[in-house]
Amino acid sequence: MKLRTIVAAPILKGTHVLIRIDSDVDVTAGKIVGESAYRLDSALPTLKFLLGKKAVVTLMGHRGRPAGNVDKKLSLAPVQKYLENKLKTKLNFLPNVRFDSREEKNDSSFARELAQGQEIFINESFATAHRKHASTHAITKILPSFAGLQFEKEVHELSCVRDAAEAPISLIIGGAKIETKVPVISKFLKQAEHIFIVGAAANAFLVAAGYDVGGSYVDAVSVRAARKLIKHDTVFLPVDMVIGTITGAKKFRTIAVADNKKLCGANEANFDMGPATLIMISEMLASSKTILWNGPAGKFEQQPFHLGTERIARMLARAGRGGACVVAGGGETVTSILHNKMSRGFTHISTGGGAMLAFLGGAKLWAVDVLEQK
Ligand code: ADP
Ligand code: 3PG
Ligand code: MG
């Protein structure tokens, strides 16, 4: 898949360039929260490229889901401040595009307003590439449009994994939003050697396998999906787990997922994968040439349930340094990799969550489609 990219765009000194960035980041007390700056940092090479050409740059983006209402808490001011500090220059910013209800309707009158006075559009927002919105789709019908450097890298790296991954392939799928992960699991069911299901996602599979997971996070839709997927011999579930009491007490214990079908009581939940699962995954992964990871292995925000996720991050960084192609993505997954300072070794860390999963699952991404050289 070849995109029209910024490198080929007719950008000269003084050209008015409108750029859509990934600005959906966490903010606390007006500051970008730690790892969530990754999305902003990823846009810096493109912004430097434009500023280097002395283009007149205007940035636009969104934060959160304000549903067409102006919500000061979701303003782009902290994003502007962060990027101005990094680039050591003042920047022009449009307000959060989702403050206007026409954005999510892909409204062409809104796209025309955004394009006012602009000559070129650059899309540097891969994380919204699965959305058909005015600032990512309708705008491309108005201005000559090109992909930013990170956007192109995302499409290139993820295409390699989706279409030309070197076997043996392994997937580690965890986290909570299992419905968004089913297309990726389905796409790789036959092609992959191993698909390890961890995190809260494993609960649905364990229920589908007849286990009682007590008070663990699980939903009926995911269990239905898991029932179909679990039949495949490439799908592997945790062999042990760390369970704790739901009420917040700091008691926890490691149990084996064995013949006893009752894993935990109603006031207990599975909060992390156990050490035997880590050993199983690391032994089976050893020969993998391509590894894809999405979704933490446990409730990593709460110690000691961070251990499974931290160890996966470390194991995959090592596999990448050993020569495997290791790709990871998803908001919380990326947070855990960066928090543990494990990014060195990963071949690609995606800025996309839903967009990456949709792309790898084989869906057409609206904003990619309109930038493709046909
Ligand atoms: P990502 O953003 O990386 O795609 P998800 O959004 O699917 O991942 O899920 C991340 C969330 O899943 C984290 O907030 C984490 O606390 C939660 N999680 C993972 N495993 C468990 C578990 N066993 N029990 C409860 N929450 C879990
Ligand atoms: C993301 O955080 O994945 C993107 O910003 C897309 O957000 P959305 O799911 O609200 O469209
Ligand atoms: Mg998430």
C-alpha cells in the first residue's frame, strides 16, 4: 500500500499547511500525563519538517468525546503548550474539532471552514484513521492531502505485520476491550503459531472453557466470541493467575488454572497472569520471528498486579533485540512499555489503539484509504 506523503507535497516557504495531529492525550492539572505524550512526540519530526521548510503551519486535533459541545476541560491548550515548548516556537491551533458536532458527521461545510486559507492538508493522526470525520476524511476532498511521517510509518510497519509477517508468528492479546480485539485474533487464527490470551480478556475465554471466574471482569458478548475462538489449537490461555479480593483489601494469591473449575469466589477476581504463564509464553515465543502485543496482562495500574505486564514488556524488548519483529500498540499497552523504559527493542510502537486493531484485523481505514496512491 503506497500513500501520498508529505515528502512529495508541494510545500514551499510561506505555503499554508493544515495538519491534523493525534492530540487525544491524558491531561492532569493542565499537564500532559507522562507516557501519553508519546502521541505528541511522534508528530515532532513532521512538525520540524514543516517548520524547516518555513511553511505557515496550523494544527488541529481532538481530545476526548465532547459530542459537539465546548468543554473547557478538553481544550487543546495543554497540547499547544507542550508542543510549543518542544519546538521552541509559537504555534497556530484550531479549537478541539469535536467541539463542533459537524466533525463526527464528516460534514463538508465544516471541512471547508477548517480549510479556509489553507493550501495543503497533512494527516498525522493515525489513531483516528478508522474514523470518517471532517478533519480526517471530508477535508481531503477540499485540499491536496498527504500523510505525515508517523502516519506513513504506521501504515508501513502495520502492513508488514498484516500482509507479510515472517513466520512463526505469535500474538499476545490482553487488556479489557475484547470486542475490539476479536478481528485481529480471527485474522491470525490459522496463520499464527500461538495466540496467548491474557489480562481481563482471558476471563471470557476461561468462562467459555467452563471455569468459574467469580467476581472477575467479564461480559456476555465476549464470552460468545470466545466460545468460537477457543476451539482453535493456536489459542492458549493462562495456566496460572494472581487473584485478589474485589473490595480493595491488599490480599492476593497465585492459583493454578487446573481441573478444579472454580477459580475464584464471588468477592475475588483475576487481576494478573501468574509466573507459570510467563514461563509458558517465553518458552513458546522463543522461536517467533514476528510478535504482536496488544493489551496489558493484568490490572497493571495497581501493584502488585503490574508484574505480568512488566515482564511481558521486558521479554518482548529482549526478543526484539534478538532479531524478532516486535510490534505493540494500544493506549495502556504503550503506557506500560514506556513506563518500564522498555521501548528499545520494539520494532514499532503504534500511536493507534482502535485504529491499529482495525487495520491489523483487515478493515479498511477511512483516512488511510483517501491518502492511498491508486
Ligand atoms: P489497550 O489500551 O492497551 O488496548 P485495553 O484498553 O484493552 O488495552 O485494556 C487496558 C485495561 O485493562 C487496563 O486499564 C487494565 O487495568 C485492564 N486489565 C487488564 N487485565 C485486567 C484484569 N485481569 N482485571 C481487571 N482489569 C484488567
Ligand atoms: C484514540 O484514542 O484511540 C483515538 O483518539 C480515537 O478516539 P475515539 O475512539 O474517541 O474516536
Ligand atoms: Mg485502552
